[in-house]
Amino acid sequence: MTRYLIARLLGMIPMLIGISLLSFMIMQLAPGSPVEQAGAFMNAEASEQMGQTFRELYGLDRPLLEQYGDWLSRLVRLDFGLSMSLDRRPVLDKIVEALPLTVALNALSLLLVLALSIPIGVFSAARQQSIADRILTVIVFVGFSTPSFWLALLLMMLFGIQLGWLPVSWAGMPRLGEVSTWVWFQEAVRHSVLPVFCYSFGGLAVFSRYMRASMRDVLGTEFMTAARARGWSEWQAIWRHAFPNALLPLITLLGLSLPGLIGGSVILEQVFAIPGMGRLFWEAVMSRDYTLVMGVLTIGAVLTLIGNLLADIGYAVADPRIRHQQESTS
């Protein structure tokens, strides 16, 4: 197993280089440039002088492969460079500032999704074609087909504007030093209710459907028939035998959810004015901040690869047959 993990980690290096190179080249093909964004409000002469200085400062006047090589050499030292915005702050500092809020909101939504989707999926599979199963199916498909931004706007109008129960924007969130810790915590909870619900609504449908389909396949296997023949009750057989064997698709989804856990949601963070990673990425793209865009994309690529690795490890933990196969191949 150790050799298998080392081989997978080493295999991530060329894959990460390929992903970053492809992202770098695609970003260069996008219309506009940071030079045009920086000189948009200047006269023609000042804009041309500033543009030449800007290109020399960030090395944009060099060939693309040379620019990529310079960026990659700094990345090895965990130096993401300076932002091309007017503040010229380190990219890593901006990411570190936006990361905690995105992680907190997405982690809460993921926990809520798991707490609800697993029982829903198991119950629907155990009571197939019943009235309760059909009602749950309609509800989860409505959740799957509902656009998150549209749902967010409806909830903002109802609970924020008409009823006045919850804030509609994170812009009014007080800082920790401005108020007491208890008041700050209360405000954080109030500001988090609508975003967490919108994050969770669509994911609940996906996770519960995967859980239902996987559990339904397991319930018809021979070992479940043998468990019932030994005198086990239906729910004992489900939770002790069927449930562990139905976890593999859920493990895959959890591994694929890791990049979103850090990357955030661009649309919802814009709607709720949340200063997280999604909004940071959107602002970087709109301003053609190449270094910041590459920093966020690189972190997303690393998390995607790590998520796939964690999913494989989860497979091995949940299914001994996969663990033995990995040990034999390594």
C-alpha cells in the first residue's frame, strides 16, 4: 500500500505540470490583458508608457514558454508571485485571506448534505416505489433542477426583504474586533443560513440519488438474502451489511467534492457578496490578473488530484478486495 501511494504521488507531478501548462495557455488566449485593464482610464500616451512598464515588470514581454518556465520555477518554491492588480499584494496572501470563509461555509453544507442524503437514500432504496419514495424522488429532483442563484434570490426576497429575518449580504458582517465574540458568532450564524442552504440544496439531490441507486443494487445480492435467512431484521441487515458495501459511489463523490470545498461557488459568492475563493477567482478573471488566476487554478488542480487519491484510499478501506488488488499491483 505504501509503494502504491508513493507511485500515485509521483504520478501527480507530471499531471499537475500538464494541467498548469494547459491552463496557462488557455488563459493567454482569452480576450483582453492586464495591461489593457490597468490602462483603461488613462490617456493614450500615458497608457502606452504605462503598458510598456507593466509588461517589463511582470515579464509579459517575453515568450509564453519562458513566462511559464519562470512561473513554474517560482511555484516549486511555493511562491505564487505578486497580484497584477493595483495593490500588487502577494497572491498567496489573498488566497489565505479568502480561504477560511469558503472552507467553513462549504464544510457546513457538506456535513448537512451527508447528514440528510444518506438516510434519505437508504430509506428510498429500502422502500422502493412506495409513496414516501416517490415523494422524496420528486423533492430531490426539484432540488437538482433548481438553479442555485435563482433559489438564492427567492430566499433573499422572502427571508431578507419581506420578513426581515436574515441578512441578504455578507457585506454587513461585522469584524471580530468590532463586536464581542458572542455577537460576532450570532451574526456569523445568521449570515451563513441562506448561503449554506443554497449550497446544500442541489448537493442533497445528487448524494441521495447516488446513495439510493447504490443501496438498491446491494439489497438484491446473495449475501443480503443470506443475512435475512439467518434471522436478521431488515434494517439490521441494511445497516450492518448493505450500507458498507453501498458506500463506494459516495466515496467517489466525496473525493470529487474536495476542490469545491476549497474553490467555493463563484455564482453564490457573488450573489451573497461573500469574500471567498469563488469571488476572488471571479474578480481575478475579470481584471485579467494572470498570476492570481494561475494561483487559484493550481490549488484547484492539486485538490482535484488529492481528492482522487483520497477516493482510492477510501475504496481500499471500504472494500478489502480493492486493497488487496492495490497491494498486488504495487
